[in-house]
Amino acid sequence: MQILNIAAYKFVALAQPAALRDSIAQALQQRAIKGTVLLAEEGINLFLAGPATDIHDFLAWLKQDTRFADLQTKESWSGAQPFRKLLVKVKPEIIRMNHPAIQPAAGRAPAVHAATLKRWLDTGHDDTGRPVVMLDTRNDFEVDVGTFKNTIDWRISKFTEFPEALLSHRQELAGKTVVSFCTGGIRCEKAAIFMREAGVDNVFQLEGGILKYFEESGHAHFEGECFVFDERRALDPALKPQVSPTPKPPGPNPSGRRHAAVEVLSDS
């Protein structure tokens, strides 16, 4: 059976993330879905996998909440479930940066879509003639699996190191159009806002990250594969996994529910 994998995030004010955590966990337990959902007062970040009917059914349920009605997902397929369990967790941030003043829900940096970015990279400059540079906001081990050609890589080991790296290197970005990117868009969205607030001009974020770029523009200007945090390890530009997850036999399910193993946690 083919498994549908989805990634999605949205920065939106959530007044009571703990209550939302409980309802999402219950909805997922009723379906054969595994993966991770992170919630914070700043929004939602999820990576889920399961049969397509269950995934689509869950998304339809989630989008009944007007805060998530326009949630955009990135999709790929695998031959087996790439996640070992289901985790639904409340955290201080849905992607940790340790800069609480950065609030994407209050306004995001300009975004560039895949087709436009490909055109810029084809010519080496943006529509105004300014040279374009790519800035990878991911961890060093992710970059080593694959990234855009000639990308700027500051060898950070975690995203919380990005602000200091930017402040140390921002003069190198002067006079250029900077496109920040990451796997699915969430890190480069925060990074782009931080750069603008730090005085870097002409900053864009890659809309939907590498996965959306693969979906719309394929392998153009990209070398290698895109690292992912599950048993697939990486996706190639055709969104095919580097490693096919091994199907696992179903475990005991004394409750009779379709999915009994779930962690519902808070992180203060």
C-alpha cells in the first residue's frame, strides 16, 4: 500500500494550544496516521504519513477550523510508513530560534516562487539585474546531503545558531538579492524576517522550501537530495525516497482504535 506523506506549517495565533493538542491527537488516533504535530502560540508545524484517504480525511477535519482553512501541504509518497509513532506536542516555538520578537504571524518577508527562482538562477540575477545568492538555513548535516549550487552555507549545527551567524556575515550579503531556503519553508520564513530586521536588504524566502521547488521545478540548480527527518532519510528531485521504509507488522491494539500509540506532550 502506498503511503501519503505530508508536511505543512502555518504561523497563526493559537490562544490555547494545549486544548488544540488534545483534539488533534484524538482525531489522528481515529485514523491510521503517524508522524509529528508541533503546536505553539505562534502556530502549527506537522509531518504526517498514512493512507491517502486517512490523510485527506484528517486535513478536511483540521481545515474546519478557520485558522487552518488555507493550510498548504507538500506531498510525497513512500511504499511504507516512515514514522515509528505519533507525537502531538506543545512547545514554546514550532521552530526554535530563541528570538521571540520574530513573529511571522504579524507579517512575513516577501516570498519567491519556484518558477521565478529558477528563472533568476538561470540568468544569475533577479528581475532588476541584482545578483542572486542562495542562503541555506538548515543544519550542516542536512546541507551535506544536498543543496543548491553555490549556496551560502554557514555550517550551523542547529537553527538557534542562525542569528549569530547572520550577524557575523551580513556584510557579505550587501548588494545582493538573498533567497533563504530550507526543507519546507518554516525555517527560511523566520530567517528571512530576522535578516530584514537585522538590516539586510532584498531578502526573499523560497515559498514552500526545497520540497515545493522539487515539485514545481525539479532538479534545476540543485545538487544531491533533500534530507528529511524520518526513515526515508532523503528525497530526490522527483520526491522519491533515498531509502524505502520497511513495512512493520501491526502491534497489539487493545483499545480497538486504528492507532493506539500516541504521545501527547507539553514542553514548557
